[in-house]
Amino acid sequence: MICALLAGCAQFPDEHPAQWEDQPSLEAQAGPEPSIEGQSPPPPSGSPRPQEPQQPVGCTDPDPAVVATCLAPVGAIAVLPDGQSALVAERSTGRILQVQPNAEPVEIAQVPVDAAGGGITGLALSPSYHEDELIYAYVTTPQDNRIVRIAPGDRPKPVLTGIPRGPSGNSGALLDDGTGALLVATGNAGDPAAAANPGSLAGKVLRIDGFGNPAPGNPDRNSPVIASGLTDPTGLCGTPALGSFWVTDRGDEQNALYRVQLGQPLGEPAWSWPDQPGVAGCAADPSTVVVALQDAAALYLLHTAPDGTFTGQPSKVLEDTYGRFSTATLASDGLVWLGTANKAGGDPGPSDDRVLRLQPPGGGAAGKD
């Protein structure tokens, strides 16, 4: 499970849960150290200390967690069914690349974007990807925010257009909900009133079919809207088999994690960050939600119960290890894929920006199901 990915880290006490079970102690709990695919376990006590790890030289990065280097800031990642490769969107350039370990990235599409407004911030495989090999992207154009569909060797085709675009609040996210529909998180385009307006697509969680229409089973069969009230969403994640979903959002006064339930209002955040560490993408399995923090340059782990409450203690991990995390997603084999955005306001190294793939200790798998 993800919770085995990184354990034993210190708490981060500034955040406020909506629901939290009393714990006997909030001290860090002992647990396995994080492991990275291909990395050997630490030597026994008393063994000679290993040499310091090699540093990147240009675009060559010896870190075994690194899958791809020298990218523009990463806007979104969609892991392919084999779990060994992924599609990566560069937020500002509109390029979508296929990456895998020990291979050069291959550009498979170029999507026209307005980089100043938002660029590409969401990416998802078609619910029937095994058959059609379609991918979907959430992009900002000079006129609007929209969802486009990309077929192999073809130009991007608009699927859902007219999502309001504004001076802020243009980020969005996509996720296959496991029932043949796509979940879409949209920003409020800088207008909180639009997020509260049921007639606007701004500041919403939408559920659509592959053609941009309201998906079967929506509370209002004539509307794609299933929840309202977002400001600048940065990630969608969940466990489709359990119908459990989460969305991260950068609000005006706080960053937040909301639980998404079909036809129910978002309500109060399940977790909030008043210090606004720049929540980005998220990855989730049935017991853990991992939130990428961009400005705080760390990952934040929350442990969940089946009813959506939190258990145990939260932990802040990989702080200042890879810099500004911009997105996160969970592969079917339990590996967590991460992207960075160090070239966008950070302190980039020679191999930034990067795509990473982390493995839980012992090679266990959590998976989407």
C-alpha cells in the first residue's frame, strides 16, 4: 500500500482535519524507510558507510527513481496499463511524451495551449484505452478551458469546450472513475460566484462520457455537474472500485483536500492547509492519500478509513529531496509516479524537470483496486 511507501516521518501539525480520530500519540511512528525502485537496502549497522550518491550531470541522472529528465515543468501524468511507462504532459509547452525507465522520452502529441493562462494541467487515459488508445487532456486556450481527445497519430479534437477562463483559477484535473466515465475538476476562473452557479461549468466537479456529454448515472441526467465550489483544483485521485474519490484545491484562504461523492456537495474540506503549501496532484489507495506539495517541496501522507475519516497521524515526507512536486498518480502495481516543476519558481538542478517512480518497501502492490 502507499502507506508503506514512506513511514516514520515527523508530523506536520498546522493542518486542520474535518474528521480526526483521537490517537494516543502524535509522535512519529517507527516504520520502514522509503525505497526506490532498483535501490539496495541500507547496510547492516557497523558496515562501512557508502559513498555519497552521484549527482546529475546534464540530463543524465543516476538516481534510480528518476524515469525522465530535462523536461519542462510537468503538468500531469497518466500511467499506461503496463505500469512500466507513462504519458507526461509538459504544462507550458503542450507536449505529451511517453516515458519509461532507461529510454529517451518520445513525443506522441502536441496540444496548442495558452501557457500564461494554465497550459496542460490534466491528463487521463480513455476508460476503454485498451480498445481505442485515446487520451484526454485538460488545457487552457486563449478563449477558454477545455477537454480535448487525442487519438494515435491524429490532432487533438475538442470534447468539452467553453469552460470559463479567467485571470486565475484555470487549473483542472481528469480521472477515469472506473465506470466508463471521466471525472473533471474545473477552476472558478477567478470568479467565486461562478463556482456557486449551477449553470456554470466553472469551479465544479463534472462527470462526462467520452464525447463530453453528461455521463449516465449523474444526479441530474441533463447536467455534467456532480459537485460545486472549487477554486483552483490541482488533482483528482481515488479508488474507483470503492467509488472513493478526492480532489485537491488551492482556495483563496487555504489549500484543501475534499472528498468527492456523487451528487453530494463538497462541504467542508476533509483536510486543510491554512499555510497554503501549494497542493498539487494526489494519489490514493483504499488506505492512504498522498498529496504532492509544490511550494513546500514535499509529499503529505494521510491515512484513511473506509468511511473517509482519517486515522493514525499525517506525515510530511521527501521534503526538499526532489524540489517542487507538481503532480502525483498511482499505477496499478502500486508504484507512485511524480512530476516536478522546479523550473517554475524553484531551484532547478541540471536534470530538472523530472518524472519519478517510487516503489514501496518489499515491492508490495496496492493498485487501484
